[in-house]
Amino acid sequence: MSKQSIPATLLVGLAALSLVAVSAIADEVDYTKMTPEELAEYLIFETDSFRLDQEVQEGGTARQRMVQDDLQKTCSIVGGGRPDMETLLEVSKQARETIVYPEDGIQLGDWERGRDLAWSGYGYRVGHNVDDHENNDIGGNCYNCHQIATDRTGGTLGPSLVGFGKIRGTSDAIKKYTYDVIYNSHAAFPCTNMPRFGSTGYLDEQSIADIMAYLLDPESPVNQ
Amino acid sequence: MLRTLLPGQTVSRDQRSTPPGGRLQRLGHGALIALLVALIPLAVWATTFEQAKSAIDEAKQVREEAIAAGVSASPTDEMIEQAESVLPSRQYTRARQYAEWARRQDELAMELLARQEAREAAGEVAKAEVGTYREPLDVLQGLIDRTSSDYLTQSDQNLMMMADSPAIWVAMDGEPLFHEPRGPNNVSLEECDFGKGPGVLEGAYVELPRYFEDTGKVMDLETRLVHCMVTLQGFGPDDPEVKQRHGNGSDHMKLQAYIASQSSGYAWNPPLDHPLEQAMRDAGEVMFFRRAGKADFSCNTCHGDTGKRIRASVLPNKNFPEEWSKAISWPAFRVGHDQVRSSQHRVRGCYWQMRQAGSIAGSDGSIALLSFWTDAARGAPAILPDMKR
């Protein structure tokens, strides 16, 4: 159909309609009028860019995974780096307040299970390939970032943990320190890259006890 | 016309053979020479015939050199003629001054020409460095030669296998798919504009994502390809040609690998002239540093330092363009998957790994992130298709 065959009035009408439509959309979402932060939030939550409605393992939907909590917000610095000292101290203080200790005190569990968990990256992945928590243990991902024992290659994003218990011993103070760092490491290292395994409910009490045993038990390969 | 009236000489090679024609041009030279003649002081008598003659000979010799060097027709010929014409009337000083002026003009012109040629040569070198096709393995080797990056060198095996990467075959399969008329409309993708004009692929991919006038959107390669398959070729969004995005056998991977491979060796250079391009890139930067999800990760957690490892894998640093160029060189054959993978596939994998919500291909969020990650590699040459672990 050639353009000439369309009645002029229809064209005018269409043009008017599309103008209205375009300006309505433009009014609503002119990306260039937003700050980069506003646009990032808008893109994440309002543009079908993520599968926000997918159910997640901890209950609820993936939307809540994308919403930043205070700590995530404070520790996200565009361009890299860390917030100022005052902010870091506040992060550390608030992190300390999140730490909950087991009713019967901090225990070392089964280092063998702890080893399996430390070397497992399973858990909490969603999207195109959802981790099945019903039939699999949730791993701690420790090996991704830490060299832990000498028998396998770990990452270097975090410090080496080789000989962790051998060097430090298993005093109550060391057990508490280790527990705190796993539970919410921002207490000791505000805005660290390390996930908060306890305060976010990532690992349960038993898994934390087992991973602690892997690090501290004199029998564990970590300390050979 | 304006140019011929200007004093001095043109130094363009292609004007060398232009005859000194046109009344205006003559008029211009005549006026210029008259002016110069008037300006030359007449009060010096000390010049001998021999001095004047040798100045003229020198000027003629330089004139020949200049012509040989490619300096085009210029008033120096006429100046030399003038010098010779005043010899019989014993105006030796004037003759010498004409001749010296002519010689200096030619020397200056030759110098300018030499400089221009040097600039062009440097441009060619720069172009060879970033702006012409090079085999992916050569590009990678070049990057390795000029950095000492553990990320780039981490897999000897991949370096050895790269020349026979299955991605190269997948890209070859894409060539006929691109050029054949296809789809309900029976049109080829040669009609599709990837930013440098319909069907122009050389260097097109390294300038994506970019803003497209016809959609009013910033689009990455995959999204643009979908757009053309649907609007030009008439495929439906649910036809397998459009919908199937992953795997060596998919049209998408073949086409993306083919299109991208036409940019191998070109420097990443995503445009940021349009306000939307800048807005998307800046939002992508915020997303890159935005910690969220079950494990508090941002992309920067793992890609902000050099030489860090996740398990045995050395991580690329987005602050280091030579490393980051390889990191974002997709499509690439992923040895561990035994498949050619796309940028969008990588983005999805990263969000999955971060325990955040699944990223959706073609979404503005994914394109914003791609805008930032491409900008971060700006200037470094692309390795297309690449091979990764």
C-alpha cells in the first residue's frame, strides 16, 4: 500500500494519536532526565529486565533479592572504593548488632560435612537454572574466594585460610571471632566483599558449626 | 576557487597534474607576484650575475625535488621565470631574491607535505592497531605482548586451540544466513543497519550498543538482530530463528558470531554522543557497582582488581582495558560448555552467579550493563570470536 492511498485525514489522525502516545511514554520515562542511580533503579524494577516475579528458595520472589538493604546500599560505591571512616564504623556497629549466638554456645560441628559445604557453591541460584534446596545442601562457597587447604585450589579474593586453626588455636575468643566473621563479617571488616552467612540466613546454625570445625578442628585437613 | 587565490602552494598529491589553468588562477598568481615584487627592496646592488644565476639554479633544482615529492603546481614556477626575465636587464639582486623566495616556498611545501605524509603513516599504523580486521589469535597475542596479564595467559591450552576454535565454524555458518533472503518477507539481513549503514558489518559490533533512530532505543547486537529479523524479514518473535538464542546450532549464535567476527581487531568504541547512550552507560555503571542479592555481590566484587582468582580462574579486571577487552569479547566458544556463547548469555550467568534475579536478554537493564562494560574496554582491540574456559 502506497502512502498516497491513505486518506489524508486518517494520516493526520494517526499522527496525532502517535504523538500523544509518544509524548505520554516520553513523559513517563525520559531516561535522560533521571540521575544514573534513578535510572538504574528504574531499569531494574520497572522495565522487565529481570525475572522479579520468580519464586526464590527462601520464600517470596526474586524482587526482594534486587532490593538493597541498608548495608548493601551503603557499601555500594560507584567507581569503587569504600565509604568514609565514620560510615564504616557505623556499618561495623550495626553489623555487630545482627549477630545472634546459638543458645548452647558456639560449637564446632563435623569437619567432614564442613569441608563439603566449604567446597560447595550450591545454593540460592535462580533465573534459568534454579538450585533445588530440597535435595541438596546449601554450600558456603568458601573455596571460591579462599585458599583453604593445600589439597585443592581455592580463590584469592579473600585471604588464605590454610592452617587457620593451627595458627590460631581453638580458644573461646578465636571461636567467637570465627563465628562472627562467618555470621556477619562486616562487624570486623565493614564493607567487606564477604557475604553475611548468618544474618541473612544464608547458612543455618548447623552448617556454620560444621564449617567452623573444618577451619578449627585439629583433625581437619585445613590444619595438617 | 578560493584555494587557488590563496598565496602559497597546495600540497595535495592529486593536484600535481592539474594544469595551471583558469583566468582567475593566473590573476591570483599575477597579483601575488606583483605584490611580492613591490615588496622586495631595490636598494641592494652588491649581487653578481653568478650569484643570481646560482640562486636560480638552486631554486630550479628544489623545484624539481618538490615536484618529485608531490608538491603541486605553484607560483614558484612563475617566480623563477620572473627571476630569469630580469637577468638581462642586470637586476641581479632582484633576480636572486625571486629565486630564493621560490626556493623557500618549495622547501616549506615539501616540509608540510612530509609532515602530512608522516601523519597519514601514523594514522595507518594506528588503524592497523585498532581499526582493521585481524585474526582473533593475533589480537590476543598482541595484547599478551604488551601486558603481563595472568588473566590473558591463563590457559595455554586455549591459546593453542584458538586457531581451530569451533566458534570460527559457527561464524562461517552465519555468513550465508546473513546474506540469503530469508523469512516470510524473503529479505536478507543486508538490509539491516547495525549502526554503520545497511549491511555494513566491518567495525559495526565494536560500536554497539548504540542509539538507533528508527527505534528510538539503545540496542545491543542481539536486540538489533531480533529487531531486523522481525521487522525486515518478517519472522514472528516466537519463530525458532528469533526465539532460540543459545547453542552452536542456533541461527542467533551463527549470525551473532558472523557479525561480531567482522570487528575482530577493531578497538571497542561504543558511541556516547546521544544522550540516551550516555544515560544507559551511566546507569550500567551504577548497576555494575550495585551490591544486592543473597550474597551481597556486585559485579565489582569480582572484577575490580587484577590477578584475583575465583577458584583456579583468574578474573578479568574491568579497570584494565587489555584484560577487559578479552572479557567482553563475545561470542566466544566456552570450552566448559562446549558451546559458543553470547554477551547476553554471559550477563545472565553473572546475575545467576550473584544470586540475584535472572536477567532478561534484550531488556534495557541488560543493555545498560553492556553499554558500561563495552565503554570500559574502549580503545582495546576486540577478539572475535574468542575462546574462553
